[in-house]
Amino acid sequence: MQELIINILLSVVIIAAAVILLYVGRKKKGLTNKQRKMMIRIFIAAVILLMLQFLNAEAFAKVDQYLFVNAGRIVRFLCYFMDYLVIGYDILKKAWKGIRNRQVFDENFLMAVATVGALALAIYENGEYLEAIAVMLFYQIGEWFQSYAVGKSRRNISGLMDIRPDYANVEVNGELTQIDPDEVAIGSVIIVQPGEKVPIDGIVVEGTSSLNTSALTGESLPREVKAGDEVISGCICMSGVLKIKTTKDFGESTVSKILDLVENASSRKSKSEDFISKFAKIYTPAVCYSALALALLPPLVRISFLGLSADWGVWLYRALTFLVISCPCALVISIPLSFFAGIGGASQEGVLVKGSNYLENLSQTKYVVFDKTGTLTRGVFEVNAIHHSAMAEEKLIEYAALAESASSHPISKSLQRAYGKSVDRSRVKDIREISGNGVIAKVDGVEVAAGNDKLMMRLNIGYHDCHQAGTIIHMAIDGEYAGHIVISDCVKPHAKEAVQALRHAGVDKTVMLSGDGKKVAESVGTELGLDEVYSELLPGDKVEKVEQLLQMKSGKAKLAFVGDGINDAPVLSRADIGIAMGAMGSDAAIEAADIVLMDDDPMKIVKAIKISRKCLRIVYQNIILALVVKFSCLGLGAVGIANMYLAIFADVGVMILAVLNAIRCLFVKKL
């Protein structure tokens, strides 16, 4: 009676789990047909098992009175065996396929041998079939959780696939025609309407709009664009119609590169994953042979040397329990899943990781080395100050913008932006550009000289040195010094905060490498609170400096380099981890990097490090949990203390716990 009560309670637990799965399946969107079918199988198997538990062996024995001797025993076996096939036929099929392909030692083989063996024991002893079916049922529940977790991680990553454009609009004879983005040539003008994706990178030539960039960067705030602004593929046009002149082929555009990075991320395995793969290849055959030895050797020793009965049933039961306990599902499934979920969570935050090996390395980062322009600074020159001006500042800027109006240099562009009005070129005459010095022109009949100190010395005009870092434009009007304009690159809004956050995250040293002059570089370094600053470096010098820093670091500490320019590609490749700014970074830098930040925000570096460390913590938790429980229960099973129910916990229970723990890698918003 007591055994019947225990069996009924266990059946109630099983069917409760099945009902929960069925409820979750009805409420949750995004489940595959395979997952839904498995839930139905679990539910049906649980219901049948519950019904059978109300019929004990004595109840089936009454069938003998109506048919023949042992008919009830046969009917009882067939009922349970039918339930076993409902829940386990696919496992048996996979195990047989593995045997035929000479890939025997996997979890399907272990489950098949253990459960078929338990059924055989129950037939021999006319005992309980519950254990065999419970093992298979709980295993399938664990597999369902694993499948759901992988699907959720994959949906996080495949959410990026929504950025893939299906078509591009081009105007033909006054009508819009949809063509394949692959067919759009560089320099073509495409039209993007509200609600459509930008299919190819380009420059806006007409129109204004708000762009939703959340699929690329994780940033919820829309980005305003107008004529002259660069746009990248994958953004969604929210308002207004844009005409965009393409600057890249579709295959080279941002969206194509992102999809390629994501699709190939799983091919680069971490050391932890490689260890688990190698461990499973040795561990699984070892436990199979150990189980065989446990089934055969003790009975033979008892008969041959101790003069005792063999007790074959007892030792076979222990061997089958040993097999169930030994199944390495928790490790083999949860470790890759943890990394996969970590990469998926990072991608939702605009951090693209090219492989789990890079995620593992990033968790050990102790040195972060930055490029300056475009990484810590915006790479956009702006007028920051006007000193020693002999006239109104607005007038001085006007003269400077007009005198430089013929130049396409970034300095000239910054002066024109500061002027803020359209430049009337008819007011400018006799433009003379002196290489390495500056420009002299007549503006409204007044001679204007704008340039560096060399130009002032060339014209024998006294000037004032500037204490401020940046590019200094000295101005002279009709041969008289009129003051100077300070133009400098602007520090990114979150750059200083990112440097401080890196320090709080355990990064030992932050370094900046720059090709700019010493004064400018040190000014930026001091403003941001960097530990070391190196200036006036060529691309080769940056590689050499990173080599020196790599030699200085100790133990497992890793060095990450963050850059965006084509000249950063060599050093991105040389660093332990290369991190590229993806929104405005060069193709060469993105190609060479291991990690790409889609919105160029330095704070995302801190986010990426925190995600990697959370992921690795979960990986180590799962490894320790699985190994401690496995080896403890294996010992208990070998000496006969652990029964099949403890084996179920050691296998399926630990797997479910590890999978649920791995799912935590998806939740990275609050890091």
C-alpha cells in the first residue's frame, strides 16, 4: 500500500509538470511545432502512467481467471510498454541510429540501455515499471526545457535577422519599382518610405526622417537624419520619405556584415566548450564500461571467491542506475547553451560577438587600449573657442568660413558649421592656398589670411600663442592680427563615464594610443582620466606599443584594443581581443575585430565585459554543480544507496537546473 501511495504521488508530480508545460505552450508564442508535439506526448504519457498506477499487479492478476495463466502479467507489461513507446520511441530510434553509425556512446544510448534494462528487470521480477518510464519521461521534460532555452536564445539572435531587407525601391519612369538589393549598383539612388528598412548604406540626398536603429544598436531613441547625413542599412524609416545615394554594394553593407558575423559566431568555440566536448568523448565510454563491470564483476566475485549467491538482479539494477546517473547531459547541453545565450543577450544590446572564445577572453580583460579619434572622440572637429579677437566673434568666424570656402578639409567644414549660414562664394575672390600654411583671400574686398603660425610668420604679422589644445587658426585682416580660432575634436558624451566604469569593473589599466600631437593627446587623456597616453604614433608604432603592453601583462589577463579606423586593423588583429566601433568604423576595422559595437558608444565596452563575466560565472556554476552531483551520486549508486529516482535527479534534475541557470545569460539589460 505504501509503495502504491509513493507511486501515485510521483505520478501526480509528473502530470503536474506536463500540465504546466501544456499551459506554457498555449500561452507562449514562438514555440516550434516540434516543441508543441513533444508537450502533447509528455501530457499523454503522464496521463496513461497516472491511470496505470491505480491498477496494481494484483488487479492485473485477475485477468488470468478470464484468459490464461500469466495473461494479466502480459497485459500489464503491454500497457506500460505502450506508454514507454509514446514517450521514448524517438530516443530508441536515435540510439539505434548511433549504433549503426558506430557513434554509440551518447546520452541517447545511455537512456535506451538504462530504461530497457529497467523494463527487463520489471518483467523478470513482475515488479514496478514506473521507474523505467519515469526516467524517460523526466528526460524528455529536461530535453524540452533545453530546446525551449536554445530557441529563446536563437530568437534573440535571429531577431537581428529582421533587419535583412527584402527589396530596394528605385524610381523607373516616374514609378517605384522593387528590386533585389543585390542588384543595386554603387551610386544608385534608392527611395525608402515610412515603415521600410534602409536596404543599403548610403548618404541622404533628399528628405528628412527619424530612423529606428534599435535592431542594430539596442538604442530605443530614434535618430534624426537629413540631406547629407550618412545612413546604414538595417534601420527602419519611421517618418518622411528618404532618397539615398548608395555608397556600398549590398554584400558589403552594414546589414550583410552583421548577419555574417552572427551566423558564424557559433563556429568559434571557447576553451570551456572544447574541454566539455573532449571530456564527454572520454567520460561516456568510461562510465559505460564501468557500468558493465559493476553488473558483472561483483556477482562473479561473490560466486567464485565468497561462496555467496550472485544476486544478478541487484547488481544489474545498480549498473542501470549508474548509467542513468552518468549521462553527461547537464554539461554537454548547458555549457554551449550558456555561451549561445550570452552572445544572444549581447546582440540585443548592440554588441556583436563573433564567437564564444572571444566572449571567454573578454571576461579576463585587465588592460583596455583605446584609439583616440572616432573611439573616445567623435571624430568631428568643432570650433571650441576664439581668443584675442579684435572684432566681434561672429564676424571673425564669417571671414574665416568665407576664406576657407573653397576647401573640403575637415577644418574648413567645421568653420562653415560654426558660421551656420550658406556661404556666398561670390563674396570671395583671389583665393590663394599656401600648402602647409593656410589660405589668403579677399572677402568683400578685405584681405583675409587664415592659417597656422607659419602663415603669420610668412606675412610678418605678430600673433599670440594659444595655451589650449587643438588646431589653431590664426586670423589677420588687412595685415593686422585679429585673433585666433581654436578647433578641436570633441570627446564623446559617455567616454569619461566609460573609463571610470571600466576601472570599477576591475580593469587594471586604461591606455590611449593616438597619431595626434602630444599636447592634444595629453589634453584628452587628462580630461578622461586615462592611466597612460602615447601620441604621434603611426599604425606600425601602435602595433609595437601593444606588443610591449602584452609583454607587461601577467597570467591569464587579456588586453583589449578598441578602434575604428582602417589604420587600426593591424593592432585590432594583434590584441587579445579587438573591439571595433561598428556604426562609423571602417570595414577593415570591423573585419579585423573580434567584437563589434553597433552604436559607437564607449559604455558598451563595459557592458560587453559585464555580459562576458556573467556568462562565464554561469558556465563555471554549471560545471561545478554537474560534476559534484554526478560523482557523488555515482559513488552512492555503485554501493547501492542511490536508487533510480535519485538517478533521475542526478541526470534530468541537474540538467534542468543547469539549463534554467544558462537562460540567465539572456538577461543583460540591467548589467
